[in-house]
Amino acid sequence: MQTGTTLTPSGRISLTLPKYEESEQVDDLSSRGSPDIRGYIDNVFSINSEWRQRTCPLVWKSDKPWLTGPDLRDARELTSLLLNRPSQVGELPNTRRIEWSTSCIDLEFTDLEVTSAFKPLTEETAKFLLERDLQESAIWLQITAPKFFEGASLEIDLLPAEDGEDSLLALRVYGSIGATEFRNRRQALCTVMLETGHRQLYEVISIFQRRVQDSGWQMFSWYSAVSSE
Amino acid sequence: VDGKCFLGTAQFLQNSGNDEAAYRSAVSRAYYACFLEARKAAFSNCSLNARTRAHIRNERKIGHTVLIHYFRNSSNRAVQSLGDDLASLIGSRQDADYNMIVTITADDAKNAIDDAKTFLTDLSAVPKAEIGQAMASYIFQTHRTP
């Protein structure tokens, strides 16, 4: 049961959504009967676990022993929904949006961790995203960019603004892709960014490659903890 | 001196030996070669009416990020791509000039120079009127009638 996005030859993003059963798409979660996904979400969000939107794209902290088997499948689907279709979460009744918070910087990763190749955001960068209402676009970028720069470590970082200039957001790609190939991939990513409605992000993003990353962090593999179940 | 001269300076710096400060300066000069040429193309092809609206009396009134906005605002894909290239180059340049945490290597300098060469080649190939139109269009979208 894998979730992800793939780049088609035309440069468009194709979402691969997980299935609860072979024929059931994640979009149908809201209408599922038993187990009642709405109640389930209530439990997950309000009682049993902590959800934190930090840097990530998503970190789910839970050390609850009940989170096994079918529950884990539901959790994974919900995770996927949040990752791929965050705007739909608000449409599910009795749920609340995950908080975009920088306050959980010390959150310990426990049983489940869904993360990406991204280095954590700085508070300054998170503030910039919040002020411009770019949270969902940042999540989108964190999901999408690794598909364009497969294997690379990535970083979203606020660049220093010079006097009288607007701030720009860097997407640093730590890799060794050739200049022409990197440019092609960058252009494809920009095209998809515009086609999927992230124009505001497009207007402030600067995507470039660095050969050497600074020390102190490691790339996490995509869905490592979940897929190791 | 015109902007393209800085590309030669960037190449000189890149080949000056194992010196990160030189690599950083090469990245910076590569960007400026592109910025200055792009700014000249935008200013000289934008209508006087639009420039007046934005109080742009000379090239120096055009800033770094707004120049990227002009190009990215174009309906011409080639011009828009130049804006993406310029955005990439300026980000790399800001790292090179201000971010002492990251390491800038000889390959980073070479990449920046290769990117700048591609940018200048592409800039010379696109219809200049499209660049002027993109700048004017952006100004009319963002500046109210005086």
C-alpha cells in the first residue's frame, strides 16, 4: 500500500492514492460506514494521538498500542489524505485542521513518523509561510519536490532580503544533477506548481542546487517508518 | 562595461584555484551578469507609459526581485522560464554572498556559470518585445492609476 506522486513524461503530477481495499479510493473515506471513519478521526485527533504540522510534511506522534492492524491501515490512509489533499480535510465533519505550529520543535518521533527528504524548517521560514498563507503550498512542495529530485536531500529556507527587496524562499536541492538536467527538472516543477494552483509560492520560490549540505542533519527516507511495518 | 563582462570575471574566479571565497564570488558575478542584462532588456523594451506609472526613470530603479516578477509574469513561456532561471541564480548568489554555513564548491561555481551562459543565450533569443510587455503588464497589474 504505497502512496506517492509520480512525474509523467508530460511533466504532470499523477497522484497515487492508497486504497483501503482494492476498489476503494481514499476519496471515499468520508462516507465509509464501519469502522466509522468520522468517529475514527475524532478519536485520532481528539483523544488518542497528537498531530502536529511542523516541517515535515507531517509528523504523527503516537505510542498507543491499539494502533495496529486495521487501525494502522486507516491511519495510513488518513495520513495520505492529509498529505495529498489537505484541503479536503476541512470538508470532513467533526474534524479539525492540523495545526501549523512551530511550537513542537522538541517533539519526539515515536512509533510512526511520516516525513520526507526535507530538513526541518527554521522558525523564521515557518513564520514567512504563515504570514503569506503558504502552508498548504509548502506541504505540496514537500510532497512533490522529492519526486522531481529523487534521491536528493532538500531544504526550504528563507533567503535574506536586501534593502527594499522582497524576501525569496529557497528550495535547496543537495545533489549532483547536471546543470541542464537540473534546469529541466526545475522548469517541470515550476510548471506543475502553476498548473496546480500554487502561483503565490511560484512567485517567491528560488530553486537551486548545492553540492554539499551543511552538517547536522540526515535525509529521511520517504515513508520509511510506515513502510517498514 | 556591460553585464556580460561579469561572466568572464566569474570564469576567472572559478579557475583561480582551490579557494571557496573565489567560488562564492564567481557565483555572485555569474548572477550579476544575468541580472544586468535582463534589467537592461526589460527597461529598454518597456513602454514609457508603464515605466512612468512605476516611477522607473532609469534601469537602477528596477530591483532584483521585482525583475524576476516581471519575467515570471509573462504569458510567453520562454520569458517566464528566464524568470525561473533568474530566481535560481539569485538564490544561489544570496547563499554565496551571505550564507557562510553552506559550502560553495568549484562545482557550484561551474554550475552557476553554466546556468548564466544558458540564461544569456536564451535571453538573446527571446523576442525583446515580450520582455517589455511582461514588465508593463506587471506594472499595470500592481500599480494603481496615478
